[in-house]
Amino acid sequence: MAITAADVKKLRDQTGAGMMDCKKALAAADGDFEKAIEELRLKGQKLSAKRADREAKEGAVIAKTSQNKNNGVIVRLSCETDFVSKGEAFVELASSFADIALKHLPDTKEELLELDAGGISIGKKIEEQTGVIGEKLELAGYAKIVTKAGEGQVLPYIHMGNRAAVIVAINLEGPQYEEPAKNVAMQVAAMHPIALDKDGVDSSVVEKEIELGKEMARQEGKPEAMLEKIATGKLNKFFKERTLLNQVYVKATNKETVSGYLKSVHDDLTITDFKHIKLG
């Protein structure tokens, strides 16, 4: 059957695929729109498999929180090139996945990939858009924070044009705490803490730092009897540099810690959780 320009435009509006790809898909499907969509998805699957070994280090990282600020999510959608990552359609796609994540709050990235994205799963949608865009696409990161009403609020921060995103949970509610929370989220993006405080640092990391501290002291010629004490001192320095509440607040002029900054806003204000995802 004859394929009209109106038919091609309709398929393009539905799928986002290029005009020629839509025309070819409609021709292959004898004008059947559902079959044409399947043709485009099949193309995406084939291209996805073909480009599976490619690196997808560019992309967009999106942070969103619910209207009541009780929940927050971060989604990272990766692609191969910076050119694609800055495209409006690509950023909108990543944002749509974040909306779905925020609505359903899945526990894992794998569960997120199974959720519906307009009649097909997010995983299938990524395959479809791989065919449309022509690059490897990958849902490369997902994180969430869930709180209960009355237990505080979650605030988002997107850094460097969607190249990194942070969500932080604070223990107090109210708009007066949103700016301090955003300031701490910026701290996370800049200083990359690995935990909230020393209690949140994995025991394997602590053991590794102690052994590293001992070995460094040993190479410096320190007595064996002093190694444990020296290593403990280095570990405490590690906690100050790598745990959020103990870091020096980047905007401080007097070496005030993040914890101290929050207390200067309100005696009881603190961060209860944070998540950070970035490109690379």
C-alpha cells in the first residue's frame, strides 16, 4: 500500500524515530502501525546487541523528589557521546524514567527496568530508543531515599548540566531548611563523601585504611609498637575527609564542619541520608 507523509509523521510522533526509518518500517509492515513500531523496536534490539561492547560514559543524571518531599530518586541514563547527552529528547527520556521511578519507588535498577513506560517496559523502551538514536543506551544508575511524613524531607540537586545529581534527606520539615539542604547537596557533589559519618563506613574500608596506615608508617621507619596508634590517627583523618558530617563545609571561612553548619541553622538539623550518582 502507498505510504503517505501523514502516516510517516504519525509514526515519527509516536516513536521519535527518523523520517526515513519510519517510512521504511511502514513499508516493511504494509502500512500497519503496530507492526511498524515492532519493526523499529527490532532494529533497536539488533543495534543494542551490536553495540553492547561500546562504552557509554556520557548521558544525563536526573534527580527528582515527590511533591510532599518525602521521597526522592536519581536516575542515570547513559549514552556514548556528549552530543546525544545534551539533546532535548534524550534528557526528556531520562526525566521520564525518573518520573516512573518516583511514582513506583522500585528497590533496584532491575525492577525499574521492568516498569511500564507507555505500553512497554523501560528496558524495551531503551532498546527502541537505541535504534532511534543510533548509540548504545543504558540505565546505568538508580538510587532512592524514602521517608515518612513528619520525619523530614528529601531535596534534589542536579550538578553541571545533568552530569551529576544528589538527593539529601534532612530530619526537619519546612521551606526554611531547603537552602541549607541544597548547600549540603552541593557539598556532596563537590567532595564525594563515601558515608554520612564514620558509623556508615564499611568495615572492610576501615580495615583497609588501618593496614594502609600501618604500612605507610612502617615504610617511614616508625617503631612497630607505634604503628597501631599512627594508623588510628590516619583513620580519624580519613573520617574527617571522607564522611559528610565531618567534612569541612566548603563555604565555611573558619573550617566549620558540615555538621556545625547545619547546627548553626537549627540546633537539631542534620542530614539523615544522601545519594550521589555521576557520569564516568
